[in-house]
Amino acid sequence: MSTQPQPWSQRFESALHPAIARFNASIGFDIRLIEYDLTGSQAHAKMLAKTGIISPEEGERLIQGLEQIRQEYRQGRFSPGIDAEDVHFAVERRLTELVGDVGKKLHTARSRNDQVGTDIRLYLRAEIDQIQQQLRQWQRTLLEVATPHVETLIPGYTHLQRAQPLSLAHHLLAYVEMAERDWQRLAQLRQRVNVSPLGAGALAGTTFPIDRHYSAQLLGFAEPYRNSLDAVSDRDFAIEFLCAASLIMVHLSRLAEEVILWASEEFAFIQLTDTCATGSSIMPQKKNPDVPELVRGKTGRVFGHLQALLVVMKGLPLAYNKDLQEDKEAIFDAVDTVTACLEAMTILMAQGIVFQPQRLAAAVNSDFANATDVADYLASKGVPFREAYNLVGRVVKTCLEQGKFLKDLTLQEWQALHPAFENDIYERIAPQQVVAARNSYGGTGFAQVRMALEEARRRLNDF
């Protein structure tokens, strides 16, 4: 049985059962918050001294003691065990060892409920900043890959069926736009993370004359929570982060899936370099797309954390409940997964794949993806579009029966179908022209794609 003092009152006559102590403890994972706990505690000590709750000398001793713990931790000399229960009590106990009874004053006008809320917000705020930087690097990498491929064509798909040819750069720019929304979501979320619960106490505030605005300012928070109950029980920001993280993973996983398809013999649109591929233990000819497969697989982890925290929160009465201890591992693992996958996919796109323009060109020249352009051609000649659409459908059917493509029809065959066809039909349905002609704003036309690349560069240069 544990004989270590516990961070609660002397109401209890015996120690926790060792198995329950292990079950109850969070020190195994919340030690990750120690730097933020120390920073938050230093701000709290400064506030206590400023408001006269403790003396300036006591405040300074607390601040110096907390800084010593920081250095001990960084040097590997402070490694609290299971008996500490959590990082907050571990720090307080070590502080008391260092500075004596004044260390016991640090917890004045504070609860572990508002303390942990402060720590997790400080942690998540820093991680959001890091992930936003990674998203910008991801976008820059996509732009670098896209730039030389404005006029490289790739089949575009709907329902995974050949639809219309696209500029390869346009295809990659779609992921730049997805990442932009990811960045914006994190920026908006950061504002809601950046609110201080410090000083809310266990749930009702405190009788001490604290200055919550001052401690919030010291920690870089925009403001303190306006309601003490909400301050200690709110995990909306954590759910929002997991939602934003899930969407980042959705976007990475979609491109990962395409890379996996493109690398297959059936597509052969890319070749994998040795930098980001592995081999088979028994099939020497193989190159496996492990990076995108892992990204695709790890996506489910983040989705699971989102679902888990939603389930935790949905039935919790106000205010704090021990269930909320489950938020940390979900957030930590989601942060680790997103940052690792962003790094891996950035390296993969920059160094791990080589597009095969000849294979791509052959693909866009061997289908009926220009059928819509035939209908558009007739419509431009005054034929009602729906009539033109039906006519082209019959043409495609005939070509399939005869084993040829639209480009293989003679002018006489075209004119037998409709007198509006002229010799310029061949230019209109050539893949390069098909793509170039789609010059509406946001379209795949080469002029539009060059404009989009330039606009994306300007946007990224602003950050």
C-alpha cells in the first residue's frame, strides 16, 4: 500500500489500493504538460504576489523554485513516478522540497481543475502554431511540385470513371486549397483555445482578491473565461481541435489514396523513388507505397479520438469530472499523428514520387473524356445542348462498338452525324485544347491554373 501523501485532505485515513492508484494516475502521460504547468504556475505566483495574497519575496521564491524544477526536468533529474498521481501534484511536491513551506502557498486560490485546463490550453495553443507552420510547408511543397506541370495532363475522374482531362497542376492545387481551409480552421480555433480558466477554482471562483485578467495577460491569453463553471468543464476547444485534425487527415488520406492508385501498374502515373518506398520480403520486383498507406491507416486513429471525446462529453454534468482526464491522451496522440503524417506526406511529394508524363499523355488520349467538348462544339454552332448531348452519346456508343475513339472518326463520319461538324472539330477535341479551353474562373484552363499558382504563392508569402 502507498504511504506517500496525497494531494487531498486528511479526511482520508488510508492510502489508495496500489491498483487503484495506478488506475487513477495520469502522470504517465500528463508529464508532457510539465513545461506548461510550470509556466502557468509562475504566472499564478506573480498574480498572488501582485494582489498581496502572498508577499513579493514569497512570490519570487516560488518563481525561482519553479524555474529550478524546469531545469531539473530538462536535464533529466526530475522524473516523478506513479506516486505523484499527476504532473500538477508532482511539481507542487518538488517545489515544497526546494523552497519549504512557502511552496504550499502556490495552490492558494487555485484548483487542479482550473490548473489542468490552463495547461492543456497552453500546450494546444503551441501545437496549433506548429501544425499551421507545417501546413504552410505542405502547401509550398505542393506548389513546387505543381509548377512545372501546368500543361501536363492527367485524367480527371468522377465515380472513379474517366470524366474530363485536367491540368496536373490544377489537380494538385485542389489539395493546396484543402490545406488552406485546414489552416483557417486552426486559426479560428486558436482564438477559442486562447482563453484562460486560471483562477476559476474548482468550479465557483475564489474568496481571495485575485486578478484573473493579469494572470491571463501574463500567459498570453486574450481574456479569462467569463463563467467559472464553464471554465473548468469546457472541452469544446479539444473537440474542435480533434475535428480540425480529422479534416487534415481526411485531406492527406485522399491524396494518399490517389498516390497509391497512381503507383499501381494499372495506372502507372508515377514511379516511387527509393527514398519513400519499401520492398517485399519475398517478391523482389515490388515497390510498396508504405508512406501513403500508413497515412491512410492512421487517419482512423484521429477519427477515433474525436468520437471518443464526444462520447465522454455528451453526458457529463457540470462541472469537472474525472472523465475529463481522457482528453489528454486523445489530444496528444492526435497532435503526434497529424504532425508525423504532414511531415511524411511533405517528404513523399517532394522526394518520393516522379510523375510519368508519357504515361499520363497516353491515358488522356485513350478515352472518351472529350465527349462533353463535342457537345459543347455543337452547342456553339447553335444546336440545343440537350440535343447535342444525346447525339454525342450515340456517337460514343457507335465508337465503342467499332473499337475506336472520337479522334479516329473521319470528317465524313462526323458530318454524317450532323452537318454542323467541320474540320476544326479535331482541334477542339484534342486533349490539350480540351483543357486549355476551360478558362472559367477556378477552372483547369492553363491560363487559369497559372493565375491560381501565382495567387497561392502570394498568399503563402504573406505568412
